[in-house]
Amino acid sequence: MSTTKAGTAAADSKSFDIVATYNELLRSDPDITMPIAAIEALVHVLTHCPSSTISETLDLLEKSTAHLKRSIPNPIGLSAGTDLFQRYLITTLQRPGQLGPAGDFKAIRTHLLSNGRLFIRRAKESRQKIAAFGRGFIRDGCTVLTNGGSRAVASLLQKAADEEGGPSAVRFRVIYVLSSMSKNIEEPSGEPEGMETVRALRAKGVPVATIPESAVAYALGKTDMIIVGAEGVVENGGIVSRMGTYQIGLLAKAIGKPFYVVAESHKFVRLFPLGQYDLPIEQHVVDFKSADDIAEEKKRKQQTLDVGNGDKPVELPLSDSVDFTPPHLISALITDSGVLTPSAVSEELIKIWF
Amino acid sequence: MADSSDMAQTNLPVIASTQAQTTATGDHPTSQVTQSLPIREAKSTKTPTSADNVNAKKNVAPKPSMSTTDGPTVAGGEKPLTPAELKKKAKAEKAARRAKEKLAKEGGAGAAGSPASGAPQGRPPVTPKKDASGASMAQKAQRATHTRRGSAPTGHGGDEPVKKEDKSVAVFGHLYGQPRRTTIAGAGKEVHPAVLALGLQLRDYVVCGSSARCVATLLAFKRVIESYTTPLGTSLSRHLTTHLSHQITYLSTCRPLSITQGNAIRALKLAISSIDPSTPELSAKATLCEFIDNFIREKITVADQVIAASAAQKVQDGDVIVTFAGSSIVKQTLLSAHKQGKRFRVSIIDSRPLFEGKNMARALANAGLDVQYSLVHGISHAIKDATKVFLGAHAMTSNGRLYSRVGTALVAMSAKERAGGVEVPVIVCCETVKFTDRVALDSIVVNEIADADELVSAQSAQQLTGVTDPVAPSKPDNKKGGKGASNAAKPATLASDLETSSSPLSNWKDNSNLQLLNIMYDVTPAEYVDMVVTEMGSLPPSAVPIVHRMTE
């Protein structure tokens, strides 16, 4: 009985395309982060597919999560969200009382959905909280070096710039490292990630210098601190972030400048990479080729164009590749639950999971 | 290890793949290495030894006084005792106890190890160690003076003969305590036969390794509980703890208790004290036995499976995994990674005198893994092509440091500070039952000293194969071809000579200038550990106290 139900539920979830929903959410709302989009997509799944038992709900959730993770080239960020949501569901369902396993399932379900939405709203607000915590780090006359297109960093810098509007604002300068890799191959002339933030800061009267990645070491002498964003914060307190962050971290350590990471606490992932090549994603950054290989690849590309895109495994575009910055390079993590040392991240994660 | 010339020079790494294993039973290549060591020592120490004999003669007079303070149980333990001897022994024990109490008082803390202590709820096995940290300052200061006097080069004329007899290494002086029990004679009548047997097994390293010791202790205690009857006029929850503490005291005289044993005993005592006094004895005993079974299953058996599964995920194709000595959980991890079809090599680094890695090498090679076995002095070779280091643990302290078999810190450091700068991750596999709230800053304050005589014998106490002297007969043809045959033959005969007589260190106790240190554990700084795999998940070492707090 229950198996047939689960089967129909799975079929329902197939008809409801979670991947499309996820991508749509990310596209429609520029402020949303990957874990939150994943949670929102999962809430959508739950609302669209009626389930009547707890195990059915969990099963549906697990299947959609697995499906979503398979179809996205870099599932590190979103897995933080899906894990968190699943954990939250399980703890809610295990709690004794009206909403526990003994209670009325319909009530549980509506409670879950409404709380899921509440969770999403709170997560969106967390960026403001981070900006409030991190504001104190930026002082008059200091120069901040940053990179990538992190919205948390952008909101922090902007908050510091327009503190109570005009005169009381912090007078600081920003060195913005712009990625040389263009966002997509179709439009190579497109502006690099982060230009929007640069414009916004300049509009607020903050002097901004833009430098290429190769000039980081050169520019670090004029820098007082480095603030970067993160895609995921892993269990040992290191971060998974846009390619190039690791080298900035290494340089900062070598030159002795503080290296701060701005990340929402829903980006904490249950993942423990031991090094650069221990991430659970496929990326071909270092790709050895000889002339023969290039010729063969060209031929194959022609063929696939002729045949049309079959079920090729999803591959991470080079511009979206990430690297891992180990915890010993990080001075502090500015999160919505406070300013943490890297070793406190595991404590936070353990608190969530046990 | 392609360059054989390198191997010939250093005599070190021995490849024991499945193929080479048949030869390993015949003539043990590793024992060759170990036995070639005394030869060199013999040569270099020859003159000092003869000189020391003179010294020893000088010291004949004070020698008996030493045996009264220090080694009466060792001396009188082996043969059946006459009543007179028993009396003498009891007297000596009392004297030793008094001396120890005096020492403890001087140290400012009561490290009373006497079995008759009236506090059943305390943890007698743990207290001496624990107090050691508190009392260490005073004791260390006291010992420091010893060192200064002892190490003064001119000071060994005829002054202070009493100090000379002290065969304990000054820095570790606080760790010596009473010598380990060598017999079950003199054990209290309350001690259960299963516990008596276990004590001797622990002492002889038959049961070795902190998880194994914990399990064995719990199983023995289960039998104690099964055969226990509450005396009249008292209740089980009150009396059983005292009864158990007799057993525990006996065990701790055989070998200092491990952290796991301490944690398990604490949990068991808590379970006993939480039993309602009105519970009938039979059901209370059943509850306790069930508690023990659950504890073993949850904290060790299942935990090991979970750890092995999650640590095996970190093994990747093409890895060269270095491990030290013989951790059962690392063995399990590597075997399960092998079962998953991963292709990797294992390099086991082992050390004297326990040779725990031999069992591991045998087991892994039998399972079809490529195994390289070398001793700890070959570490720079073994670490050269390592990609990951897996370590077992005796305990993890609250400051994230790893307390494990001596030599572990060296392996971790070699991996982290390898020339070339390529980082090799160091992964520790450790059940949460091994976590302790103690803090270790160095490996001096808390440690364990084993019998120094273990270092003396050339033949290890726990050899896998009972081969009688593999060196002498097969030596000439087995020696590497590159070296001159005459050169090789000469030490071989010398070795067999030594073998028949004894190790050059055999009468080290008579030599006033010679001290042997057989330390059991060392402390690996948290910076050298990347990851601790526990049954609760993978953690950085800094998260150890948090998890410990949660599992308490």
C-alpha cells in the first residue's frame, strides 16, 4: 500500500520539475543564495505533491534532493540547504506533542510548510545581520581587498558606505579583484562578475580600484584586510569559494594581512575536504592536452553539435569552478550567528546536527 | 621503492606483498633488520661496557639496598613463595607503598593507590594519573634537581650512591610508581578469576590496544557481575561498586588503565549507582549485563563499523597510505576500502619493542593489499611517496591532541613537514569513547612507562612467527649481493655469538651510568592532525571537547 503511494509520489515529483524550479528561483531573484533556492524548491515540491504519511514525505524529499544534486554541476552550496531542511524536518517530526509522530499529519504538514517559508524569509534577512556584525571591521582610512560576486560582501561594504547616509559613513577604499575568466563563452565581451558592486560602491562615493587576479600580490601591500564571500563553509572551518580565493588566502597569510570570510550560516556544509582535489565535484581546471587531443576534441564537438546534446554528464564551466581555502588561512568568519573562528564552525555544525 | 641501492644502504624497507609473504614465514626479513642493530651497538659500546663493569663492581655494595626499595616483587615473584618469603614480600610492598605515599604528599596531592581506599565512588585507576598533572609541578621541580645532579659529567665519582641506583629516567620519574605485578599471588580474595587472568593478559600485551582492553575489561566485569551475590545487610547498588573497585585496583596494578577503560568503568559505575535499591538482584544484574553489552556494541563494535565506512571513503585510487603500528580500526578501514575495490598501497611503520604492525601487515597482505613494512627509523623513506596518513589513537585530549603509541607524533610530523612542502593529510580514526576531558601539553606529565627490560631482549616478546633465530643460518646468502661477502659474514657470526650469550644490554641494571627508557605513548600536537573520524562524523581536532561534552 505504502509502496504504491510512494511510487505515485515519485511520479508526481517527476512531473513537477524541481531542477527547473531551482534554476528559475535563482534566476528570478538575484538576492537568493543556492541553499535557500534549494530549500524553497523543496518546499515547492512538498506543496505540489500531496503526501499523507511521514515516511512518504521524507522519501519524497530524499528523492527530489538526490535528483537535484545529480542535475546541478556544483551541488556543494545547495546541499547545505537540502541537508538543513531534511534535518529540520526530521527533528520537527521527532518532537513529541501535537506535531510529533502521534499528531495529525495534516497539521504537521501545514506547520512544516509555513515554517519552511519562515526559514527562507529569515535566511534572506541574514545578510543584513551579517552586515551589522561585520560593519565594525571596516574602519576609517582602511583599504579592503575583495573578489568575486558575493552578495554578502557587497551588502556589507554598502552598509559600511552609507551608514546613516553621508557624513557618518566610513571612509574606506576598495580594491576589487576582477576575474579574468569571462562568465560565459557565448559572450566573451560580457563584463566580469562584481562590476555591479563596483558601480554601486562608486555611486556611494567609495573609491574603488579594479585589478586583475595576477596583481593581487602586488596590491596586497596597499591593503589592510581581505574580505571574501563563500559558496560553502565546510566542517573544518575552511571555505569552498570562487576559484582564486585560495591563492588570495595564501598570499594574505604570507604577507600577514587578515583574511575574513563573510558567509550566511545556512551555507555551512557537512563536508570535510582534505585538500583541493577532495571536493565532491568534477572540475577540469587542470586539463592536459597535446595537439592531437585538441584536434580530436574539435571533431567530437562537431559531432555532438550534429547529433544534438544527448545525456552528457553535467560539467562545471571553467568560470564557475571553485577551490578550497583551508581553515588555517582564515582569520575569522563573519556570519549571522556572530563572528566565528574557523574552529567554531564545527561546533556550530555539531549543534545543528546532534 | 625502485632504487635497490638505497635499500641496501639503509637496510630498511621490506616489501611484503602477497607473493613475498611465503618467504616471510621462512626467514623473517624484518627481524634481520632488528637483529643487525645490536651488532652495531655491540661494536660501539664495547669499550664502555668493559669500563662499566669496573663501575659495577664499585657499586656492588649499595646494590642490595636498591632491591629493597625498588625491585622486591620482580625478584621474588617468579618462584613459588614460602611463607617467610611472603612475609618479606608483604613487608617490602608496604615499604614501597609508604614511600609512594610520602612522594605523593611531597607532591601536594594524595595519589593514594592503596587498594584499601574507602571511597568506592572515586576512580582509583584514574586518580594517580590525574593527580600527576596537578602534582607534576612540585614533582617535576623535585626531579629537576635529580637531573641536574645526575647529568653533571664530573659527578659520578663516589658521591651520592643512592641516586645512582635509581634506574628511573629523571624526567619521567613521576611515572614509575610501583613495578607491574608479575604474579597473581597477593591479589585480594575478592578478585574474580576472570579478572585475574585478564590482568596478566593485559600485563603481557596479550590484550593490547585501547579498544581491546576496554572490551576485555567490560566482558570480565560482566562475569564478575554474573557471579556476584549481594552480601546481607547491604544493597547491590552500594556494594557492587566497592566490589568492582577491588577488581579495578588489581587490573591497574597489572598495567595502568587506559582512557577507554576509565571511561567504560565510569559509565558502568554510573549505571550501577542509578539502579533502584529495591530492584531484585537478578533483574538488576540482568540490567547491568545488558548495559555492558550495549556499551560494547554502541561505543566500539558499531562505532568501528561506522568509522571504517566513513574513513574508507577518504581512500582514493592510487593512494599510498602510511600508518603506524597496529590500530585495529585503521586495519578495518583499509580492509573495507580494499573491499570497495579501491586500488592503493599501504606502508606500515612499526617500532620496537611491541611490533604491533606485524599483525596488521600480515592481515592486510593476506587480504590482497600491497603492503610495505618498515620500522620507524625508515620513516623518511616511507613518507616520501605517501599521500595520506591514517593513525589510530589511544586517546584524544580536550585540546585536540592525539595521545597514541610512542612514535605516532613522529609519523604525523614527518607527513606534515615533508620536504617539498606537499601536504599529506593526517587522519585519525578514533571512537568517541577514547575522548577525554584531560588536557595534554606534553607527553611527560601523563604517560606510561613499561618494563625497560623489554628493550633489552633482541627477540621481541610478541613475534608472529616462532622462528628460532632466523639470522644465523640464512645470513650469508640472504645478505644483499652488492656488499662484500666477507663483510657480511663477519657480523653474522658476531650476531650468532651475541644471540647465544645475551644482548649487550642484558645486565644494564648493574651499570650505574646506563638508564633505559621504555615509554609507551606520545602526544601529537593538534596542528599535525587534519581530521578525526569518529562515529559521530568527521571533525577537526578542535571539535574534540565539544563532542566529548555531548557524549558524556
